[in-house]
Amino acid sequence: MSDLDASTNDGSSAPKLYRFVGLVFIWMVPSFALWVPLSAMLAAPAVWLTNVILTYFLPDVVHELTLNGTQTLLTTHFGELNSEIVSARLAGYRIAFPFNTQILTYSLPFYAALSYATPGGDSFGRFARGSLALYVLLIVGLISVSLKSLMLGLGPVFIDGFSTPATIIGISYQFSTLMVPPLAPVLVWAWQSRHSPLLQKLLVKQQDKL
Amino acid sequence: MARFIGIFLFVLLALFSLEMFGPVHEQVVEPFTGFLATLSVWIITLFDDSVIAYGRVIRDSVGGFAVSIESGCNGVEATIVLIAAVVAFPATWRQRLAAIVIGFLAIQVANLARIISLFYLGQWNFDVFTWIHLYLWPVLIMLDVLIVFIVYLRYISVQPTDGELAS
């Protein structure tokens, strides 16, 4: 019987939920312990892909996106001279914006804890597929953070030549940093566990409406 | 299932955008965040009278350490997630309202624990404070939402639906 097995209608197996939550907490310890030293390595492919995307779509703005440890450095083609944003050649240096990739990648250890606390099936395959989905969101998050940095750092020089309104950039940044990292692992886990005994039993009365 | 996902994402994005909308943020979110700071200080002063609050800031009047409660630390986003999930799932509106009210309280209890724990962790070790603030507490709050929603699903799965009540 699965740890995620649902309660009967009288709730007699209610402790199973607590057992699942307990397992999530237990799995969080090794997941986060592994994530701390590995987070730079985990972020590296996403940063590389984001660099390819940003330099392709914003070749006149973004010079490169590099990773140093867990810190990403977004280097631009602009510098500052006499309090004005000018080309990097004129300024003699490039303006760059650092940000911490861990504010996005902590979704991976959280998802690992949820996934491994849910027994059954090909747990590694399930984890790999779920991580891939989170990875796509990680790239979207890196793009959102980058655009927000460019918007605030370069101001009109960037916004005036960019088709997306500032409000959209702001909301996508907030959504990508506040909502996605803690929520996406739960959504991916819920989707993958939708056939688990727990969710099946919970949805049994409502499945016609779903 | 597709209907649930569609409604969930729509309500989630709509409420999140509403939260970020300037007048709503200024008139609703910020006063609520200030209230949370005041409530946190009221709880802290039950065992530590050296703490004061002004606006969204909680400050230790002896050591000088202060924390400011910002977006993402007021439980509003977690409440939005819960509301979106509850609204998207078929139930009576009374059940939904009860879940949102009780869930909101459950989230805020966890959130007050977050604020108070971070206030003391920051005075003890700033690196630990940063780590737990940025990575651990958001996960714990989202787990709180998940537990509330699962408990809600378990509750309504044994309750009669609208159709059953009507018949």
C-alpha cells in the first residue's frame, strides 16, 4: 500500500497524510544538503541556455550571461559616463548586473523531497522528467530576472527599444521569483501523482466535474 | 483535470496581477503587511519587551537589528495559491469560503512563525537568516498550503455535493 494512500470515508487512515508530510521533511534534509554544493552545477546549463537566448534576441543590449559559483553576471553593451548610460566603448567599461541563481534553483531540492516522498513506479525517471519541467521554468525565471535587471539598470535606454511593457516585465519577475520556485514543484508533483491512490480517492466524488 | 488547471492558472495570474497593481498594493497589501508587523511585535513582546514596530519594520531596540516585511513574506502569495486551488476545485461556495478563511488563518499562523523566527535568527547569524529566509521558509509555507488543500479535499470528498443536496 502506498504512503499516499487516502483515507477511507471515515478518515480512519488520516495519519497517512502526516506520514507523507513527515517523509517530505525527511527527504528535504538530504535534498537541500546536496543542493547547496551542487547548485552552481545545476544552474550552469540553464545559465548557458539563457545566455544563448538573450544574446540572440537582445544582441544590442546583452553582451553575455556568465556564472561564477551561484552568482550570475549579466554583462551589457552599455556603460555609464557623466551619469548617463552610453555605449560600453564610450564609457570604457561594461555595466553588469549580478544575481543569485539559488533564488530560483531551490525548487529542485523541494521537488526532489516531494517526489521521493511519493513511493511507487520509476522514481528516478519520474524525478528526471519533473526536473526537466522545472528546468524550463528555471530558464524562464532567469530571463525574467535578467529583463528586470536591464529595465531597472538601464532604464529608458532598454525600455524604449523593447516591445514588452515595463509592467509585464515587473509582474513576470515577481511571479518568477515569488511564485514559481515554491509552487512549480508542487504542481509538477501533483500532476505526476494524479493517479496515486491519495489523489484518486480524493477526486473520486468530483471526477465527473473535473 | 484540464478545467481545474485552466481555472487555477487563470485565478492565480489574475489575483497575482491584482496584488501587484499599484493602488491595491498600497491600499490593501501594505496596510495588511503593517498589521502583520504589529501583530508579530505584540506576540514577541509577550516574552521580549525590547522589540518595536513601525510600518512594516520590526526592530530590536537594544541590538538595533531590524527586519522589514516585504512582498513574499506576508503570506499573500500563498493565500492566492490557496484561493486559486479552492476556487478551481468543484465544491459548494460555502465549502470554498470556509476553506479560504481557515486556510488563510493557517497560512498566517505559519507566516507569523516565519517572521518571528527570522527576526531572532537574524540577530544570531545573518548567513543562516538569509538561507532560511530565501530558501527554507518559502518551501514550508507552500507545504502549509498543500496540506491545507489536501485536508480540504479530504473533507469535501465525504460531503454531499450541490446535486446531492438538491436531490
